[in-house]
Amino acid sequence: MKTIAIAGATGAVGRQMLECLKEQKIEGNVKLLASARSAGKEIDGHIVEELTEDSFQGVDYVLGACENDVTKKWMPWAQKAGCVVIDNSSAFRLDPDVPLVVPEINAQDIAKHNGIIANPNCSTIIALMALHDLDDLYDIESVICTTFQAVSGAGVKGIGDLERELKDEKAKPEAFAYQIAFNVIPQIGGFDENGITSEEWKMQNEGRKILHSPKLNVNCTCVRVPVWRSHSESITVKCKKPVDLDVWRERLADSKGVVLRDDPANNIYPMPIDTTNQDKVFVGRIRYDQADPEKKTVSLFCCGDQIRKGAASNAVQILACLMEKQ
């Protein structure tokens, strides 16, 4: 039986990875790794061990749920031990030798790994789950996207800010630069010289790699909103060919991992409250851009749980694909 380690097992994503292993019925010996201060804790019958240079001996697969700096520290240890790592950090996503995978879209890229497979950014996964059928049918040329990202995307501190501020609007924020309760903050990540944040670049750079579309152009604005969980995205897409909305809807209705919620006459559309704690991406508000008479430009709204499909369950899906091929 294979041994599967979760590095960063005590965080939200790490804990969700453990749940997803059970849900997806992946059999193996599970080893939980975290910092020294978490060693000895028990999670679902497993005792957490301190992550050290010797932690990966005898481990076949690693699910990484750590921040970039921590990941870069332990990655050489895992590679030396011969593990295959599926990493949720952004440390290796744009490395040309590391596959960046959403299984419903580019599972074939898994076979190209050299010991590391990267899990994309949560907003990128949610957007591309909604868009890859459109790209397959009509060839996407450019994307304009605004994300509405839940506070849990910033971890425990993000949740804490909203909890405290809902009780006391004068509470000092810890995760965000400003109050998030009753507010939205149009910044996630640091700004560059072009006024674009690091989070906003991810959708273009990662989207190009996943869709094998090196000229894809994305204009993204990332906004933090006072929602507990699940990210939402408003997206306008220009295609190279005229789009038939009925054909696209039919494809989405049959698309694995997608739920079509597109009946505006009856107020049916995606909302984050409905996508929380499950793995499917909801897609709706599908319509033409009225400024484009050629009908090559369309808009949509989508939502998905960023801790599950946007992180943990996507990584475990990659692991399942990997284990099936070996």
C-alpha cells in the first residue's frame, strides 16, 4: 500500500485534503506533517508529525499545503526521497518543467511530471472550469474577469477579521489593509509598476499554461468581499469565432465538474452560498455582449468553493489520476 503525506496538514487546505482522500476513496497509509508547534496533535485518528528533512523517507506521494517559502524549503527533501509531490503553493506553477493541472481540462499533462505537479491558483481553477468548453468550441482570444474572493481565501486571519468586525466595526484588521465587514477591498497581493497585483497576473499566466494557449490575454481585477467561503467571478470573453449560446449551454450541462445554473427568468444563477462545501463550479448569467454584433463576445458568472475545487479536491483528483496510471 502506498504512503501519502500531507505537508501543512493542520491548515484549512491540508485538513480538507485529508477529507478529500476519504471522499475520493483513495487508499493508502496517511502521514500528516506540519510545524513543530503542531506536532502531536490528532486529526481524524492521525497524529501530526513535525516536518523535517527525514519526513519523506518511505513516502510515495506528497500533497503540499504550505506557503511558498516553507514549500521551497522542504521540496528538495521530498525529491531526494523520491516522492511525487502535488503542490498547492505558487512556488513551481510557472516552472516550464512542472505540469500545472486541472484534471477535467489537461489531465494528459500529469504524465510529463519530473517529481512535481502544481495545483493552480483557486480563482484560475474556478474560471477555467467555466471556460474550457467555450475555448474548445470557439477559441478564446481574451478574457476580462473580476473576482469576488471570500475571506477564507486569506486563511484563519481572514475569517477572524470578518468575525471580529461583524461584532465591532472598529476592530483592528489583521489579515487585510482595511475593514472587510460591510466593505470590499480591490486588492489581493502586492501591486507592480503597472498597477496589477500578483493575484491578478496568475489568471493570465496560469491560464496560458493550462489551456496550452500562450497568447491568451487576461485583464483581471481581484476583489476581497465579506463572504465566508467560495469565490465568485464575473467574466467577459472574446472568442475568435461567433458563439452559439445554446451549443455552449449544452456542452456545459454535460461538462464534468460543472453545474449549469442559468435560468434568469426564474432567478436561478450561481451564488457562493450554494457552492460552499462541494466540488462543482456553478455557471450561469450566460449572455452575449450587446456591444459586439458579431456575437464573438459573451459574459457569464461563476462560483466555486476555493478550499475544495480551488485547492484541496483538485490536488487529490490529480493524485487519483496519477495513481491510476502507475
